[in-house]
Amino acid sequence: MTSPAFNYALITDAGLTQLEFAGLAGISRSVANRWINGHTQPSRIKIARLRALERVLRDVARTQQFHTVKGRARATALAALTKRVKS
């Protein structure tokens, strides 16, 4: 698992908000904030999902697909991303 600072950089590089990251990770925004700031660490159960999420976010950051998408199109793209993380 990478450091909290790296996770935050990956989230911002992908163009996601903390709330969007939290939704993809299956956690609340406050838990995401605590992880990102290093106040708490993810449980072993969440680590596998986070590793899968990291791989997907690297692809998203490379394509920058969330940097310009807004509104309904963004929600649709997030839904597709959620499916990709779960598979």
C-alpha cells in the first residue's frame, strides 16, 4: 500500500474529489479524509479494494478523463469507473 500523500496525489491527478474517491473506495468522505491525512489506516479488508482502485486511478490519471467532465456525464463516467473497480 502506498503512503497517504501518494494516494492524495493519485486522487488529484485523476481529477477526482475526496467524495468521489470515497464512493469508489466504499467509504465515507470523513474516512477518506482521515486516510489521506494519515490519521488512520485502512483495514485489511479495504486494502485489496484500494489496490484495485489504485490501478484504475493510474489509468484515469493518464487519460485525464475527469478533468473536464461535469454534471450528468461525470456521474455516468463515475458509474462506469465504479464497475471497473469492482471487476
